[in-house]
Amino acid sequence: MTIDVPRSVLAALWVDALRDPDARTSVSDALAAIVGEDEPHTVDGGGSLAELLLRAGGGQVVAALPSPGEPFALGGAAGELAMEVGEALVVSGPQVGTRTGPDVALESFVAVPVVTEFGSALEPGAMVAWQVFAGAAGPPAVDSLGEARAGLAEALNVAIEALSRMDVARWREEAAEEISMLASSVVPPALEIRLPPDQDPRRTDLLARAARLTAIVELARTDDGAAVNAWQADQRSAALRHVAAAARRALTAASASAPRPR
């Protein structure tokens, strides 16, 4: 079972890392982490992913993870595509970036990673094209880290109860170890190498817990487990939707950042 975070979350984290003057990192580190096993990412209308990250560095940045039935701040074509894809990198002015000069306001924009998968289950691949929408609406409402941690803790209790009733560990052997680690703050090695170094431990803790919870929910959704009737299946589906929403809010909260004071 793969425990990872959306590409937009990684992009937002690395945008913040790159604008830290004391950071022990580089644009090439950011690209390697965000792209991972994908084909090299492209940007709609020209330019590169590196330029997109640097351009975003002058504004407030957050990863939006919309889902049907949940309030979502973005409208228009950007919002429609973000809802379809399930994620977007949202950058808001009027802060300015070092690349545009101290007197030029940063243009707000939304970048949505459109993924085209290819290959097989044994040798998967993905092409990613970032579609950029200029002048989109402001960022979605974001919980504080404390609020997100509280919401995730409550969702954890719901998840453990639902997973226990579904007996997921019995019919999904690959999930047993991860379920036992749900309350752990240990960052999976495969995820840790993709996160910026020297990141706020509170951020990392929230990301790891939310990513693990998201992976378990996705696995549980593939089967009703011990459900014996439609009512039980609906109840468990509702519980899993609640847990998934809390995990998305936590990922969004962990991804949010603003330029540092000059």
C-alpha cells in the first residue's frame, strides 16, 4: 500500500522551502521530489515547473483538495478542473516575489496537475501537465495546524471503529500493519525522502498521519468488508467519507504558507 501525498501538496511545501533564505535545498531537489517517478512535468502555455515554483514563492500558497459535496472556494474553469482532478495549487497575491521586483504585485493563479497514466500495474507511469489559470479567486478556507490536528484525532477514532467493524485487517492483509500504525507519527521512508528538509515537525507529523489515514480509507473503500446489508454499507461509507474529508483538511492545513517578512 502506497502512502503518499498529492502532487499539489508537495509543490506547496517545496515552494515554501525554496523561499527560505536559510534552507538547505535547491530547485533541483524540489523537482526531484515533486516529479518522483513521473515523466518530466510540463506547464500549460510554456515555461517549466521550476519557473512555476519560483513564481509561486512570492504569494500565499496552499494546496486545495476539493471533493464533491464539500464547500470549495474556487470557481470558473479553474474550480471545475480542480474538482475533476481532486487537487490544485492555489497562489494568492498581493505579496511580491524576488523575481518580479519589490514594486510589482504577484498575479494570483491556480495550477492544476492533470495526470495521464500509462503502463501497467507492474510498471506504472504518469505524464503530468500543470494547467495554469491566472487571476483565479482567493485561497480556500484553511484550518490552523491545531484545528487540523484536532479534526484528524477525532477522525482517527471514527476510522478505527469503522475499520474494526469492517474487519479490514482480516480481508486485507496488506492493511494490518498500517492500521496498527494509524496513531503513529512515524513518517514512512518513501514519503520522508520527498518532503523538504528541516520542515516544521508539526507539519510533518500532520502530513504523515493524514497520508496514512487517506491510504487506509482508499483501501477500505474497495470492499464493504463485513457489511451484511445495504444499511451497514451506507453507514461505513459515510464514516469513511468523514475520515477522508478530515484527512484532506489536514493536508491542506499542512501545505499552507505565506512569504516571510522582509
